[in-house]
Amino acid sequence: TAVDQYYSELINLSDPILEEVLALSHATGLPEIQVSPHQGRFLEILAKTSRATRILELGTLGAYSTICLARALPASGKLITIEFDPHHIQTAQQNIETAGLANKIEILEGEALPILKQMINDNTTPFDFIFVDADKHNYHHYFPCCLSLSKPGTLIIFDNVVRQGDIAAPENNDPNVIGVRKLNELISITPGISTSMLQTVGCKGYDGFLMVRVDDTVSSDVA
Ligand code: SAH
Ligand code: DHB
Ligand code: MG
């Protein structure tokens, strides 16, 4: 946490809008499980570098990560975020307005999995960037849906894949950890993707991101 603080000051991470977002989330009683300020900036830089114009997020909470990601979008860009808790949505909507991003962000209310399946049925335009941060025990169900909503070059990021090392502790049978392990098994047999895992430590404890990039199409594939 001290190192997070040191670098926050060094790189001037202070951000009145995100501070207001956290204040309202706290005041409305939301759990303080949003990504850290450094992780939020990391997601923003990744989305910007990938030149994302369409972003999908599972798990809005108070829209902290949502706002970080939406800041990476160009004027015509769009972010869709899925959340099933109406109280979280109410706070998120207010925070999105505070950030002046209501024109770019749409919150879909409901269970993530049926909404994803509906999007696939509707032939929704694929996304450039997907942040998966809803219920961890369903990560292995979300992954195939995310792939169906992707295109060559799409980046899919899963949060909370380390959980203080629980992922690698064989005796740990927490359903959330099992969900991530099932995701990892699926990833290990999925062709056409490149995968990386980044462990993180700081004010949000010890955890990590899993990053999956859908490979570029090679010309022989289209022939
Ligand atoms: N991405 C946020 C944190 C999300 S916390 C941030 O970093 O700022 C996880 C959120 O997922 C919670 O708000 C929870 O209500 C929501 N959630 C959990 N299971 C869900 C499901 N099955 N469908 C939709 N939302 C879900
Ligand atoms: C927790 C942290 C998260 O980032 C999340 O998405 C869900 C839960 C936690 O610390 O409990
Ligand atoms: Mg998370």
C-alpha cells in the first residue's frame, strides 16, 4: 500500500472525479472491491493502446473500472457494462454522470450469462476489449461467450485470478477459485489465443489479471 501511495504521488494519479466516485460508492454502502487506482489507469492505457472503440464489462459495481475504461474511448466509442444489482446500478449511473460519460456508457441490468447469450443471438457487433469482473464461479461460462463476442485482436481481461495465491493451493475448494481453475482449463485447450497472467499486489491486496488476446487472422485462414 505504501508503494501504491508512493507511485500515486510520483505519477500524479490524483483524480477528483474518481475520488467523488469512490465517495458516493462508500456513502451508498457498496463493497470496496473496485480495482485500485493504478489498476484502473492500467486498464485505461491497455484499452487506449488497443484503440478500442467497443468495450464490454461484466460486473459494474459503482462504475469505477467502467469510467477508467470509458476514458480510453474515442468520441464515437461505446462501453456496455452488465450488472444485476439494482442498488449498484443506481450508484453507478450517478457516478457515470459525475464523470460526464453517460453518452458513452450503457448499463444492462440483469444476470450476465443470459445477457451474453442474447447478445450472441442478436449478432451483436464484436467488442475490441472485454473486462470480466462479475461472479468468479461463472468465469468458465463467460469465456466462450466472450470469445463469440470477439474478433481478431480482441483483448479479454479477467480480474481476481490469483486471490492471495488460493488459485495454486490444491486444498482450496472455494467455488470462486474452482471457477477460475475451470476457466484456466478451457484456456489451455483453446486454439487461436495468446494468454498472459500478471500477479498484482498493493492497496487491494494480492491478486492478478489474466489476459487473453484473440490472435490476428492469418491470410491462409481466410483463403
Ligand atoms: N468492475 C468493478 C467491480 C465489480 S465487483 C470495478 O472494478 O470497479 C463485481 C460486481 O459484479 C458486483 O457489483 C456484483 O453485483 C456483480 N455481479 C456478480 N455476479 C453477477 C452476475 N451473475 N451478473 C451480473 N452482475 C453480477
Ligand atoms: C473482491 C475483489 C474484486 O476485485 C472483485 O471483483 C470481487 C471481490 C474481494 O476482494 O473480495
Ligand atoms: Mg475484481
